[in-house]
Amino acid sequence: MKRATVLLVTLLTALLLAGCGGKAEAPPAEKPDMGGMEMASSGEKSPAALPPVTSEQGLFVVQATSQLDPLAINQLHSWILHVETPDGQPVEGATITVDGGMPAHNHGLPTEPQVTEELGGGDYRLEGMKFSMPGLWELRITVTADGKTDTAVLELTL
């Protein structure tokens, strides 16, 4: 009886493979929406820069570029923030603070990132970034320049 079962399974497997052209293929998996930035998988690289975002009151446009490409979970890294006016003029001499977290999980960032250097041309080095898990993250970039303060909210999904 055991030999008959083995032969039957072998025959069914051969017929199945013949119907697939000799290859057993799984249907392609749907790729989830990664909202502007994604972690690398199977050799694909994620974009290093988030799209520019206009601040809540329309005073500044902020763009963030990760120095870690592709992004990785639990790896400390830095970003370059670029801040300009809506008409494209670089904002220099700004004070910038960063906070954020995962809105769906109701927790903040696992670190306290700080702007450590103004690089010129509206660019600022942000150090101490780290993401502790996959999912949707928000970065709240608050810019104060020329006596005006406004916040841009950048989103990325890991």
C-alpha cells in the first residue's frame, strides 16, 4: 500500500509540473505601498531622499535625505535636511528641531535626533536618527528662521 501511495504522489506531481511547463511557480506577491521610501529587499535600493514637503503654514519647504541607503531597522544614521522658502531661496541660520514617531503605535522616535551642523545653502546635518521597527513613521521638522516658526511633517514607510 505504501508503494502505491508513493507512485500516485509521484504521478500527480509529474502531471502538475507538466501543466506548469515544467516549473512550479507561485503567483507574484503584491508589493505594498511604501509611501516614498522603502527598505531594500532582494538587492533593490530605496530612494535616499523623501519628497519635499511644505510646512503647515506654508513658510518653508523641507526635504530630508538619508545618509543610510537603503534604510535599515535599528541602525543609527544621519540625514541631510534641506530647507528653503516656497520661492526656492535657501534658508540659512535656522534653528531646527526634530521629533516624530509612529502614529499607528502611538510612540515617538527611539532616539533624540539633533541638528549638529549647518552645511550652507539651506542644508543641515541631522544626526542620531534610528527606526526601531517597520511601518509608517512621521518626522516633525520644526524650523525657526527670521523670527518665524513652522513645522513640516514628513512621512516614510519602512
